[in-house]
Amino acid sequence: MILLECEDAMTKAVEYAIHEFSAVRTGKASPMLVENLNVTVLSYGGEQMKLKQMALISAPEPRVLRIEPFDSSTLKDIERAFHESKLGLNPAVEGKLLRIYIPELSQERRQQMMKLVKSLGEEAKVRVRSARRDTIEALKKAEKEGAITEDDLNRDEKEVQKLTDKKVAEIDQHIASKEKEIIIV
């Protein structure tokens, strides 16, 4: 049971990293880049909503995002959210929709994006290692209480380490893949 909880926590850390990587700009239009943008909707009493809850987001061209609000009265709120965000994207209002042109990344900006990816990856690795630490502590506690034997403890610690190594390698693969995506585009 303890090992299953550990694997679940580590898997969630990897999935979180993948989700965070999807929001890193690569110079190519991707709806995932903006879907989690927080928008304060004044016409709804100042309520905060994610952009993906308010609009249809698509990438009709490699460097263009098209955002079509479900409620056209929220268009100005969405536009304001982009201007206030740190994404560095400027939407162009075209009737009842927004178009966002994704600029080519400079070499300096690519380096910043790669540093961000490495930082996010390291954060995910810390989460995996934290899950390992918590699991080993739980196993040692179970051994002290007599729930498992010393041999079980040693075997389970090795299993936890194998799982940790596997998840860290998985994160490293995702980091390498995202870095390649940043460089190539």
C-alpha cells in the first residue's frame, strides 16, 4: 500500500512537470500556451476564470492563436488579461475574436526558456525525491511497529529507489524533448 501511494505521488509529479512544460513558449502557436491564463471577468462580478473555460482556443496557423469567447461581452476582459500577463503576447481584436501572433524567439529568449524548463524539471525531481523520502520514513515506521520485517524494509527501499530513478529519468527525457522543441522551432 505504501509503495502504491509512493508511485502515485511520483507519477503526479511527472504529470505536473509535463503540464508545466506545455505552457513554456517555443515560438510555435499552441493553445496550451494560454489556456490556463487567469481572466478577471468584470461583467461576472470580478470572478476569476481560466481562459479555457471562457473561450475556444485554436491554432489555425503555426504562429497564430485564435481565441473566440463563448460570451462576446468578455472580449475586453480577455484582452486585458493578456496585457497584464507576463506572457509577452499582444492580442489583436478582430470583431468577436482575438488573434495572437506568436513572434519568433530570439536566441536570448530561447536560452531563458531552456533555463525555465530545467528549473521546472528540477522542481519535479524534488517532488519525486520528497515522495521517496516520505515513503522510506513510512516504511521504517512500519518496521519499528512490527508491521513489516527488516528484510521487507530493505527490499521495499530498493524498490522505492528503482521507482525514483525511473521517474527522474522520465523527467529528464521530457526536459530534453522540450529543450529540443525550443531550439528547433
